[in-house]
Amino acid sequence: MLPICPDKEVDSFKTIIAKFEETYPQFTKLLNESKYHQYAVDSMARDITRERKKSDKARMPQCSFGKSMTKSLTNTVSGKIC
């Protein structure tokens, strides 16, 4: 979702992603080293190009969802952010 976000949202999303990677380093490593990783990146490239042509306002719901979903994955059982 990061490439779809409007430019003004990128830094805050990167912070959320960094926290996710810090919380789940082994999972992140497995994803990045997967033999399917490059295929997934390549498959999404056309979709990203198409979405980037839309206005910031039109892309914001997807960006917000991606940020919210990623942030929720770093929540602890007690509901506090790690």
C-alpha cells in the first residue's frame, strides 16, 4: 500500500512499517527472501502505476486502510502499541 499513498502520508506509513519490521524481524526476513517476493512485486507494479494516476483524495482510503492494518499488527494483547 505504501506506493499508493499520497506523498504527504509516506513518512508516517514508513514509520509504521519500520515498527512492524522491528516487531516481526523473522517474518519480514522470510517475506523478503521468499521465492515469490519478486513475482508479487512485479504483479503489483501495473496496479500501483494505475492507482498513482488517481488523485490523492481518491487514493487516501486505501492508504489509510494499509496504515491502519499494518499498525494493528503491532498491537499487543493488552491493546497497547509495542
